[in-house]
Amino acid sequence: MSGTSEGPAHVPLSAVPGTPPMITERHRGVPRETELRDYRAAFRAAQLAMAVVDQEGLVVTANDAMASLLGTDTGSLLDQAAADLVDLASDGRTWHAYHEVLRGRRSRFRCTRRLKHPDGRSLWAEVTVAPAADSGRVLLSIADISDRRELQARLRHLQMHDPVTRLPNRTLFFERLAVALETAAQNDEPGEDAGGPSHPSLQSYGHGGTGRIGLCYLDLDGFKAVNDTMGHRVGDRLLAAVAARLTECADNDGYTRSGGHLVARLGGDEFAILVEDSTGTEQLADLAQSVLCALQQPFDLAGQRLSVSASIGVVERVAVGTTATGLMQAADTTLYWAKADGKARWTLFDPERNAHRMTRQALSSTLRPAVERGEFALEYQPLVGLADGVVHGVEALVRWNHPQFGTLAPNRFVGIAEEDGSIVELGRWVLRTACLQARQWQKDHPRERPLFVSVNVAVRQVWDSDLVADVAGILAETGLAPHLLQLELTESAVMGSAGRPLQALQALSDMGVRIAIDDFGTGYSNLAYLSRLPVSVLKLDGSFVRGFQDEAHANPADELIVEALVQLAHRLGLTVTAECVETSGQATRLRRIGCDTGQGWLYSRAVPADRIDRLIGVAPLTV
């Protein structure tokens, strides 16, 4: 109980139950001088380095441990500024806290400092400053924590480095990246706070740099095959060998500033080279190219010779305003481009390409709901008989009235719809809307020959839905005769069709629906297979028609090819439609070689349904 603070302060120690009388008597009989002498002896003999400092911050007395720690003698420490001895003036926050203790406004202050011993070695010290009771002075003590710091550093190194390659891992990479971006944003040397640096391995570089940052983000092409066929041990050896070559490329970079580049393994077969104070895209491009060349050299691993390649995404930009998340997203996107473009290459981040990707992603996420919200509309382009100039039919072309991006043509979103499967729902809506409109024209113009309507169909509609049932149901629902519906599929989708697609086309043809091959001449062009397909119309790709200029600039080869295709189609019982007819000269030459129908701006662009009403029965549509 004698060591507690419980009970009133004025109670004599001898009054506390259980306290031996001899202790009380001994304390009462010790002279104050003897007591002070004992304190001084304990002060001098203490293993903890200590010094008494006056209100001016000067050393009044110091023990031998303090002198030994600082590599001097106790006499040399007298009247020295304590703040200079332990570097307390290195930053404003520490200096202020120290002075608050000297003035009695703060009870205790503690900080960590790295001190330089006169023999050249460095040590980490924990400095504590506290008031000495009833003296107006303070006691400064220093504990050597170098061993503790070294252990912490070792543990941190293990925590922050990859055990296979011994490179910095993902955690350390992002810490270093955050420090680099923060340093560039502050444009000032960050000082240590009162608690010292939180991570000794993260020391920022001096300023006066370029204010830019660069990143090479790469992964190995086909690394999984190495693990699967040769085992993870060989895979780990390969990763370590790759790490060594990446480090060599970074060290040999001719642009390298002090501190070099950070090479890190982010996980799996993904690596990153962080370039602080980069000098521009040329530096990053040269570094990426050197990495590709280095990795293309074969690896000899325990008697096994391996060759690998890598794909690299390269990003270089101004550091201010850049976030770690934004930089990594850009790098990841660019790496994907490098993979998509053929692998074994580096690709530089392109803002325009990225904007297109972001737009594509935005369209993809809103496409399905857009069908339900009724954001799509159809326009129709006339299909005109070349012999009589009369509109025989129309092609339905879908438009997306997007609330953010405006009116979008099919090439902006049909590919996306095919990828995510929404083409099935969208295609069903287009088919129903077009058939309803064709039937309405028939009702509005009962004395005129009814127009057929041509609708584009994606192969995925055949695979992912029952197209035959959908068509049959819509024809029954709208009352449109089957021969007034034409379905267009691309040549690459139709040629070589087997199984379900071919069965579906045959069933539709048996139903009376016309099947047309769109963009004919640009795909397989398997003419021998053409006779086996249930096709009734060939639509010649516009590239053939563009060669049909005026007589003076005509290309005879184009005319011979088109004439041969038309004759072949007619012998097979097919009709031929020429796309992209833009001049009367083209129309004349197509009519002369026997082409049946023309489609293009010569006659009309794609227009709303009410504009088609005015063209029905009009002949000839053009001269």
C-alpha cells in the first residue's frame, strides 16, 4: 500500500496499517544533504542517458550515460543548448512543444530522433522532456532504441516486400506512389512530426524536379501456361529472373534521377515501374521498349530454357491533380489495350481512346433500360427499283435518342448490344415496330403495291432466342404478309452457317420471309456454298459501287466484278441490291448491267416514317 496514491496526503506513513516502524524512522532520520547525495549518485550511475536543463534550454548537469551516448564527456555538455544536442529544432512543431515544457505549459513531451555519433554511426533515440518537480528545470532523457528500430525495419521489410522476387510489394508500391503524388502537390519538403517518420523506408526526394510522374504497368503473356505445365517452382524462378531484368532496366534508364525508379511486383505476374520526376512520354517509351527487349531474351532456369513476352501499359502525366486511383485505372486500361492489340508490345495511354471506352461503358450500362424507356426510334431508307425508279421497299434503321449523347447511329451501340445480349430484346422491338409500320403503310395506301420492310438481324438473335417463333408471332400480331418482310444478315454470319442458324434460316424461308445477305463481297465470298443457303437477295457492299463514278473516271475492273456477281445471282434465282448509290451515273451503270435495286443518298437518306408516305407510288423517284 505504500506505493499507492490512495488516502489523504497528510496521513503519516507510520499511520498506514502494516507499515514497519523502522522504515518510518529511517526516512525521518536521513538528512536532506544525504538524500540529495543519493539522488546525484543514482543520476550519475543510471544507464539511461539524462540531463537537467534550465529554463533557457541549457544543460545544467548530465550523467555519464548521456556523455557516452553522444560520444563526449560530461564537462563538455555543460551550458550546451539541449535542443542542439538532440536536434529538437529541426521542425517547428517539435520546437514549439519543447518550449512549452520549458515554460511549464506542458507536462511532458516525447519524440524520436536519428542522431549521428562522432564515430560515424547513426542511432535512433527516443527523447523525453519532463519538468523536474519544484526546481523550475526539466529533465531530458534519451533512450537508445536503435535495436528496436532495426527490428521494426526488418519486420517492415518482410511485410512490404515480395518473398519470391524480393521486390517491393503492392502495399509498399502504393505507399511510395501516394508519397510521390503528395510531395508534388505540396511542392515543399515535408518535415518530420513530433513522433518522427512513420515509415523510415519512405523518404521523399528533394524538390526541383519535373513535377511529372510515369508508370509502366506490365504482365507476362502466357505465364499461366508456365505454371500449369512446369509447376509453380519453375514459375517462381521465372518471376525472380524477370524481376532482376526489370530492376536492371530501371537502373540503366538514362533519365534516372537520384533514388532511381521503384520496381514492384503487384501480384501474380503483374509488375510496375514507377518513375518519379519523369521527363516526358519519350522517357517512358524508351523504358518500356528496353523492358520488352530484355524480356524477349531467353531465360535459363535450372537447365530449362524459357522464352516469355510482356504487355505493357504506359502512362505519363503531370503529378499535380493526379490521384493514385486515377493513375492505376489509366495504366490498367492501357495494359488491356496492349493485350487486345496483340500482346508483346507497349501501348501509351490515349485520352481520346479512353474517352471512347468510357462512353462505350456508359452506353453498355444504360442500353437495356433504354429499351424499356422507349429511347429508340426507327428511320427508313428507300430501296428503289433501278428499272422503274419506284420505291419497292425500305430498310429499317434503328436510332438511339440518348439523353446524354444525342441521337446515335447503329454503329455506336449495336456491337455493344450483341456483346451483352441486349440485342435480342432490342432486335425484337425493331422487328415488331418495323412490321407494324409496313402494315400501316399498306392500310394507308391500299391501291399501291405494298412496300416490303427489311430488318437487320444479328447472329446472336438466332442463338439466344427462337427467332422463327418471334417472327411468326410478330407477323401474326401485325397482320403483315411474310413476303413483305426481309431479314438481313451479314455475309460472314451466313456463309458457313450450320446447325441451328441454318435451320432457322430455312424455316424462315419456308415461311415466305425473304433472306438477304448484307455487305456481300466483304466476307468469306464462298460462292460454292451460296447455292445451298435459303437466300433470296444479295446486297452488294458499297465499296464496289464507289468505283462506279462517271465514265471518264470509271474502273473497268469494278464493273466486270459487279456484272459477274449480278449474273451469278440471277442464275441462282436471286435478286441484287446495290448499296451506297450516290450519283445518277452510278445508277445508270448499275441499271445497264442488270442490278435490280439501289439504295443510297441519290434517292434518300434514312428518314422518319411520315416522309416515306410521300414517296409511295411516286415514279420515277429520280431521273
